Amino acid sequence: MKFVIALFSAPHAPSSRRALRFAQAALAGGHEIVRLFFYQDGVHSASSAVVSAQDELDLSAEWRTFVQEQHLDGVVCIAAALRRGVLNAEEAQRYGRTAANLTAPWELSGLGQLHEATQMADRLLCFGGP
């Protein structure tokens, strides 16, 4: 089965961990992840500026490692990211900001990427959100 996974919640939210564990289990079960799409507060999971307490799971780092090791398509909604200060080098320069906190493997793009992925997948699973 082909999945698209959309994450709407911040890295410290329980749904972020559930999304990651589901994604890991899906791949282990022989399924495919067409795209991971980070939206709303989920964009913080892609930020390299997130710091977890020493006694807590660093979900931002876990997401980054997972996407890199599995060679997944990790897309961060550009509108949601800009509103929350999650910027790659290009956007930081465009808006005159001094730092970027979004690096590879993440890609900034729009909601069209989510729509496109849902057309290629069997299921869209959403974690977190209002």
C-alpha cells in the first residue's frame, strides 16, 4: 500500500511520535511512503533549531534521520513554515533573516505537493491538528 503522511502537530506532541512510529512500521511492513508532508505546527519537526530536553526523545532529530536513511520525500509547507520562522537559506536571504534552520533532507513547497502525493497514494494519513 502507498501512504502519504501529513503531520500537523509540533514535535513535542504525542501525535508526532505516533506518526513517526507508524511511518517506520509501514516501511518495515513492506509498504511505501509516497511523501511526508509537514503542515501547521508540524513544520517545527523539520527545524534544526528545535532542542529537546536531555531526558526526552528528540523527535526532530529522529524525523531527520528517518527521512535521510529511508530516502523519503520530506516536504515542509512553505506558508506554514514562514509564519513559524522555519526558513531554508534561500528564504532567510529573501526575507533578510540572519539564520536558516531548515536544511536537507527537507524541501519547502506548497500544498500542491500534498495534493499531488494523494493522487499517487492509496491512503492519506493525518496526525495531529485541530
